[in-house]
Amino acid sequence: MIVDAGLGIIAAGLTAIAAWGPDDLIGTSIAGPSWLLALLPLLIGAPIALRRREPLLMWTAIWAAIALQSPFTQDPAHVLRYGPTPETPEPFILALFVAAYSLGAHASLRRGVAGLLVAAAVLAGLSHYGGLGLAFGSDTGHAVVAFSLFQLTALWLAGVFVRTRRQSAALAARSAALQRQAEQAAAAERARIARELHDIVAHHLSVVVLHAAGARASGGADPQTLAEIEHSGRQALTETRRLFGVLREPDEEVGRAPQPGIGELPALADSLRATGLEVSLSVDGDHAALPPAVNVSAYRIVQEALTNVLKHAGPARAEVTVGCADSEVTIEVTDDGPGSAVPPAVKGVGEAGGGQGLAGMRERVALFGGDLRAGPRPGGGFAVRARLPVREPS
């Protein structure tokens, strides 16, 4: 980061001025052998550039430099104060204050506490030389250590507060983004359902129109009544096409191929077996008499559940059971995959979760007043269970 590099350059430059510049230009001139004075700008300034990427390493390196320099000066209490004073080198003020804040803002809580323990150990060792100048001239070694550590801890806590606020904001933004994705997935699935219903409704209206036109042509019924039926059917068909036509994607083919149903599940299972997913399929009952919308939705639910198994379960075996009765259709898709207990597409989804894969299933189930249950299985793997009522609820 440019800011981090700039802070490191500033700290190194101030340290060099304090080590080699005129006396008292920046607080107290740094004392020590020439080799140490030559190294100090690098030892104090360079670690600041790592304050975001390696905050604990930065903190430890700066304290190591201070511990190396202090015994050579034989000058107790001249590293830090609240602002420059004739007794305090400003480079150390900048470095330690920035480092303490950065340790809290960019390191984990455990690493931050470890860094403070490092500081406490060095401060205790420097108390033999008078400690750091953070105790406002206190002549008691323990007071110097305690007050110095108190001030550095306060700056560290300020960094922790800022980091917590940033993490909370990031989590809120992520939650909002996931919510938008779920809403978009639900809206897309509603549009898809509407397009499928359009095809079904259009088919039945076409049949009504054709029967009415045929009856009127044969003269087997009141021509005027049949003419009105035909006219109303044609108008309904036209308006339905106009209404749902806007739901199609611009590049979507408007074909006349029949919508898939439970009868196409064996072909779906075969296509997935070709990809390496072992699928066992069992269909009980007569699905031919099911309403077209229920038939299509049952197929789509199985398709989406098997797609989730293929994407997220890893090497697995899936079992699909579909039961067709007069009153309802039941669907169960289970797998024994060793993948994550909850696939990424449906993380956080139980009976009322919000994954994108299950969002579409839930929309289809809600269309018929049914219910959907999905979640990890006790013995491993994942299970999706759905119930679609066949008749309208009373």
C-alpha cells in the first residue's frame, strides 16, 4: 500500500535525521555506535510498510530495534512521550504509535495480545536502563512499564475498535449482497415458472378455440354462443402471449417443444450418469394424469436437486424417489457425498433457508401450497424432500 510505504519512509527519514542530523533538531539525538545509527532508519521505518500484511511481524521488529538501541544509549526514558519533547526522539513516537494502532486494526485478537506481551517483556527489560519515556518523568521502574504499556494498549484498543467496525460493515454488505442474490434467484425462477405456465395455458386455450370453432362449423351448437367462446378464447390467448412474452429473455428461443415432466426423469438420470454421478431413480404411481404444471415442477425440482449433488457433493451416489398419488406428488432426493455438509449453493438453508438452488424449488412448491425440507443427513450427505399437492386447497 502507498500509505504504508509512505509512513515507513517518513519514520526512516525522521530516524536518520535524529541519528545523523544536528542536535535537538528532532527531540533528543539518538546515541549509539555508527553501525547501529546506520541501521536504525531501516530497522524502525521498514517494518511500518508491513503494518497491514504482517502486523505482528512489524510490531516485533520495531521492538527488537528499540531493545537493540536502548542499551547503547545508556540513557533511560527517552523513546516516547505524548508529542515531541527535548527528551524524546520523534521517530520512535511515530513508529510505536502507528505500530500499536496497526496491530489492533489489522491483526487478530490472539496475535494482538501476543504482541502486547512482547512489548511488556521489552519494557520490563528496558526498565533497567530507565524504561521508555511514557510515564511523565516517573522515577519508578514499575510505574514506567505500567504506564507505557497502558498508553500502547489504548492505541491498540482503538485499532481493535476500527477493525471490528470494518468487519461489521463488511458482513452487513455481504449479507445484503447475498439477500439480493437470493431475491434475484427467486425472481428469475418466478419468471421461468410463468413462462412454463404460459405454454401450458396457451395450449389449453388453443384447444378451447379449436373445439369451439369446430363445433360452430359443424352446426352442432348455437353458432352465436360458440362464436363468443371462440372470440373470447382467441382474445385470452392473445393477451396471455402478450403478457408473458415480456418475461422471456431476449435471446431465448420461443419454441413449441413440450415442457419436460416426470416421464423425462429417466433421460435426465442417464445424462447425469454419463458425467460420473451414480443415480438411482424410482417413480411410483401414474404421472400421466397429473396436471401439467405439477408435472413440470416435479421434474424441475429433481433436476435442480441433482445439479446441486453434481456440483457440490463430490464423488457421490444419489437416490431419487418420486411418488405420484391422487392428492399429491412426493419427491425425495438424497446423496451420500463426502463433500461439505451443506453445499455452497444452499449454505444456511434448512427448512426456511435461503440458498439460490433451493430458492427456485421453494418458489415452485409455494405455487401449489406444498412444503420443502432440505438439509444435511445425520449419516452424511444431503437430502431434499418436497410435497406438491395435486388439487387446489379448499
